[in-house]
Amino acid sequence: MIDLLRHGLAIAAKDLRVELRSRTALVTAIAFAALVLVIFNFARDPAGARTIDLAPSILWVTITFASMLTFNRAFALEKENAALDGILLSPMPRGALFLGKYLANLAFVATVTAITLPLFVLFFNVSLGGALPGLLAVAVLAIAGFVAVGTVFSAMAVRTRFAELMLPVLLLPFLVPPIMAAVQVTSRLLAGRPLLEQAAWLKILGVYDVVFLTLSAMIFPALVDE
Amino acid sequence: MPLLAATGIERSFGSARVLRGVDIAVEPGTLQLILGPNGAGKTTLLRILAGLTRPSAGRVVLDGSSLRESPALRGRIGFLSHQSLLYDDLTPLENLEFAARLYEIAAPREAARKAIESVGLTDRMNDPVRRLSRGMVQRVAIARALIHEPSVLLLDEPFTGLDPRAAARLVELLSARLATHCGVVLVTHSPADAWSIASRVGLLVRGKWVIDEARPADLQAFMSRASGAFGD
């Protein structure tokens, strides 16, 4: 278990270092998120639906698509110079590769979310007020599960010829439950309702996290081995 | 008993049969050269020996245990591929330190420094790999393959991009590894560089051994014989 953690942390640290040097995925994802929010902000009809009705969906769709850019990068960088072979040649358990990639993706998606949230408040003039702690809690629950699924599908998609095109097609159907739950909870929190009232949606997020984290960790080794 | 033995190795990609029942046995302290035309199956054989590619049939055994069934044995293999296995945005020191961590080497940074020193790149160890020349990248890749002092070395075209001095240094490194009873399998199109330290030489054509024998003294005579066996 300690070996798994040590190797996982080594892989995550390497991914973060590569990203800090290249600034490829994170900068692109953040720029993408900002652009989507700007476009939605100017494209919506102020006389039409109320901002508060649209805002939660826009927030989570933005975070989801921006995260996909970071998922794409997770294994694309291992494809360059066949670096993945270098990892697979080592005696390290395959589960550590999943753990490392998961932790790195979690860090990237958390960063994207942390930057998207204030931009969202700015562009949509939403008052978070007391909703912020609840919003952060739902973000943690939603991200924990969908990053696990994203990590698995990015490992799967990178072996295909059109990884960037394949990933959204494979991944999006699996992201419907957490996005739907996150949108519902966010919507109610922004309307001033307490988090404790959203127990049913939070349970869905919790179950999704447990099920998909377990499944992802189980099937990942078979995916990376030929 | 051979250090590394593969028996009845077959591999197909779709309808193409790349390897057709290849056997190979690598004794400790010996170097086996593998020659052959493009598409003969040399790289596929090396990847199967490294455990990176699953054979369609046959078995690879390292020190009496199956590589597939004992993943810990992977730590005893060093592999140099056509590609560098390096991250372009990291420096040679960072790349090798990461590799050292994967192999659970104590003091990984120190091990990385030593490995870089062994290929004569100390002055460039803090430059990103993307700024190094082709030959320098190859030297870092060689250091990566050797960092965990493997008991079996699988090398695919190790002399590619190396200048004569670096090639001579590689032969010295390989001789030193052979002296520690390491077994080496070396795939090449230009056998002259490693001919003097080779024990066996094999010619693979269309996935089968055409020649597999103790290394003869005369390279030129062997190459004339081999070119006749290359086929069209």
C-alpha cells in the first residue's frame, strides 16, 4: 500500500512538473473556461430566462469541457517518446499509475474549478453569499468521481488514432449523473436553500464516486497492459 | 541455465505473422547480436522479451520464472527502445531521477547523477531534453536503461545517433555490464560496433532465425553470408 502511494505520488509529481514547464493543458483549459463564460455572458438574452436559472448549468458545462482538455493531456504526454513504455517496464504496480494520473488530474481540475468559479461570479453577477462552502463541498464530490472516469477514458482513448475526438464521445455519457447532480445542488444553493436539504443529490454524487473510483482502479491495469 | 529464455515465440498483427516460433536463450555475461532486414520482427521480439508486448504463443522466462506471472522481475530488465522514453520538458537529471524512483533505487537523485556521468553528459544534465541533440538524447536514454543495474539488457539500435567517441563509451559500458554477468540482447543494422564483445549472432528474416550461431571471428565473411540470406 505504501509502495502504491509512493509510486503514485512520484507519477503525480512528474506530471505536475511537466505541466509547470510546458503550461500546455492548464493554460488552455483556463483560457477555454474564460472564453466559454464570456460567450455565454454575451450570448444570453437578458430579457429571457433568469440568470440564476441558467448559471448552474453553464458553470458545470464549462468546468466539464475545460477538464476534458486536461484529461486529453494526461496520457498524450506519455505517448510522446513512448514514455508510457518506460513506466510499464518498471516493476511498479499498475494501480500506482492510475493513482498518480488521478491525483495529477484532480489537481488540474481543482485548479480549473478554482479559477472558473470567481470568473463565473464576475460574468454572471451571481452572489454566492453563504452558498460558497456548500458549493465547494459539491464541487469536491462531483470532481472526485468524474476525474476517476476521465482518467480511465483518457488512458483508453490515447491508444486510438483520434484521441482528442474520441475522449468526449466516450466520456460524456458517463458524466451525466455527476453533472446533473452538481447542477441541481448548485441551483438550489444559489437560490439560498441550505446544503442539508440536498441529501438525495449528494447521495447520488457519493455513490457515483465510490462506484466509479472502485471500478476505475480495477479496470485500469488491464487497459494499460497490452 | 540461461538468464533469459524465450521459447516458441509467435506474434501476429491481424493477418500478418511477424514472429514464427522464435527461440532465444541469453546466458549470463554474454551478448547476443540480432540482425535482420526491416520488418523481420526484431523490435517485436525485443518488446516481447521486455514484457511490453504479449506474444500470440510462446513463453518468456527470466531466471526460471515467467515474466508475465512475476511482474517484480520487470525490475531486472533494462530496455532501450527506438524512442527515448524521456519527457522532453524535463531535464536529463529529472527524467533519470523519476526513473530511479520507479525502480525504487535508494537516493534516486544521486543515482541519476551517476548515470548521467557514466554517459558523459554532466554539463547538460540541467537542460531540458528538448534542447539536446539526437546523440545526446540517445545517451540519456542509454543511462535510463542502465540506471537500475539490470541483469538483462535489451537494446534496440543503441548506436543510432552516437558519435564514434560516444559509441566507444557505450561499448565500454556494455563490457562492464557483461563482466557483472549481465545478459545483453542487441538489435542492430550495423554490427561492427559491438562485434568484438558479442558471443552469439542471429539473423532474423520474416520472423524466423535464418542464422543463429556463435559469433564468428570474421565480420565481413559473416555479412556476405548474411546478405545472401536476407531474401528479397
